[in-house]
Amino acid sequence: MLEQRITEDMKTAMKEKDAVRLAAIRAIKSAILLLKTEKGKASEVSDADTNALLQKLMKQRKEAFDVYQQQNRPDLAAEEQAQMEVISGYLPPQATDEDILQVIHAVLAEFPAASPNDFGKIMGKVNPQFAGKADSGRIAQLIKQALA
């Protein structure tokens, strides 16, 4: 299970005194603990929930990285970049644009007269197929290009 792997990696990072890796893994563990204690959640978190959580953490790190780049803070940007690399190691392989476009074109075949007004219907069929494997924003961008 992914959560157990994260715990073992945290122990290893502590033993190796790898501060950057340890900080990233602690952030992951903290987010998992918060998810576990949410009202209505079971004590166990599924790998799908963990992957969604990791995607969220990646998005947060990317946004922080972009802000630090804009503010000319390479030291903080490098730290966010290093944490993104650690977090990405726990995510499943990401889908390529070609993979996404292939599914988009298959879905578009179901809508012969697809227009930009059908965006929601198409997104609703494509997005679940890439849960944890692609950013929803990227999928939306590719759908808009295909509909244009």
C-alpha cells in the first residue's frame, strides 16, 4: 500500500538525514493524517485517495514554485522544485498529451456535431479516465483545442 511505502521512506530519509526528502514526506504524511481525520472518512485511506492527495500537493508546490520564480527567489523555488520531485515519485506515471488526445478523439466520435457548448459533456467522459494520471487543467486545455 502506498501509505506504508511513504512511512518506510520517511524512516529511511530520517536515517540518511535527507532534509529535503524528509520535509516533503512529512508534508505528505501530514496531509494523509488530515484526510484520515476528516469527518466521515474511514481510518484507512485508499491508494486512489492518496493519489488524489498527492496531485493536490503537487499543484500546491507548482503554484508556490511559480510565485517564487516571479518574485526572483531562486532559493525558495529550488526547495519547492525538490519537493515536487519527491512527491512525483509516489504518483503513477503521468499520461502523455498523445494518450489524452486519443481518448478525446474517441469521445468526440460519440458527439458528431460537437461544439464548444459540449465541453462539459466531453470533460465528464474524459476526465475520469485519467484520474491521478493527468492534470484536469491540461485535459480541459486539450479538449478546448480539439473543439476549436
